[in-house]
Amino acid sequence: MNVHFMAVPADRMVTVDIPVAVYEILHVTVVLLIARHDITEIHCFCFNEQCE
């Protein structure tokens, strides 16, 4: 199973195949970065009464 990214220029189609293993490595890396840097913590500056 491959992950396909396709772009369609004016006169041709370009397809890039990324193996699932590479996709999974990227996914795990993003999850680890989010966990390490607390990106999921949302600081609400315009909805203060809703974010307590």
C-alpha cells in the first residue's frame, strides 16, 4: 500500500509514491514533536471565558 500525492499541471499528471513506512515515520515524528513542545495546548486570547 502506498500513499499517493498527485498534482495536475495544465498538460500532464505527476504522481509521487511514498511508501507507508516513510509515511509512518513522518507521522510518529510529528506526534513526538507535538508531545514534546505542548503544541496541543491552545491559548485562547479571544475566548477567555470559554478556555479556563
